[in-house]
Amino acid sequence: MLSTQVKHVGIRDGIPSGYEVFIDGARLATGLDALDWVRRAEDLGAGEIVVNSIDRDGTGEGYEIEITRAVADAVNVPVIASGGAGTAQHIADGLTAGAAQAAIISSMLYSPRVERNSTVRELKDALGALGVQMRPWVD
């Protein structure tokens, strides 16, 4: 698994996708284009790729769909959306418009910054109501 932290920096030399890879807790720019990096990681044997948007992480405003979809289109391994989910609709969007096979939702479950955290059961029920196929909740 590759977990990559990306930031929208705009299209420029060496960054044709407009998204750059960051390391060291998202503090250090690498100069690597996100799509070039995930393709290389797949070539090196990564079996799945987590795409974490630095711009959206912890905001509750939704995943960065553009880069999530671009990564999903660029590789042939499962992609996991990360960074920004705040509602069940955001998760559904990451799985549909973003073409991710899974989604990380950590802040939705435990963050003290949100008024009320969701339970896994609530999210599964809401996602089911939105038409997202998944294993049902088992009591």
C-alpha cells in the first residue's frame, strides 16, 4: 500500500497534473507529480493507493474528487479516498465521482472539532439510503 499526501499547486513544469506529492507530515514538497508517483508506485508493486488531499484533510468539506478520480484512472489497483469527508454524501461522492474503492473517514468518527461524531452504523445506513452497495450492519 502506498499512502500519498498530495496538494493542489497548479499545473507547472514537472507537475503536469497540478498536484504535487508532499512528505514529512505534509510539510515538505517533493517536486514529484502525484500521477507520475502513483504510477511508479504501482510499477514497484503497490497493491492499493491512499490519496490524501492536504488541502481538504480535516475540513469536513468533502474529498478532493478531481485528484482521487485522476489517480483511479491512472492506476489499475484499488484507490482509497482520504482527507475531507464530513457527511455520508461526501463518502458516496468519493466512491462514485472519485472512483475510489474505499474511503477513510476518521474525523467523522472521533474528532472533537465536529459538533457530533457519526457512528459506523449511522454512516452505513445513510450510505445505503444513497445507493452505495456495501455489507449490511450486523447486530
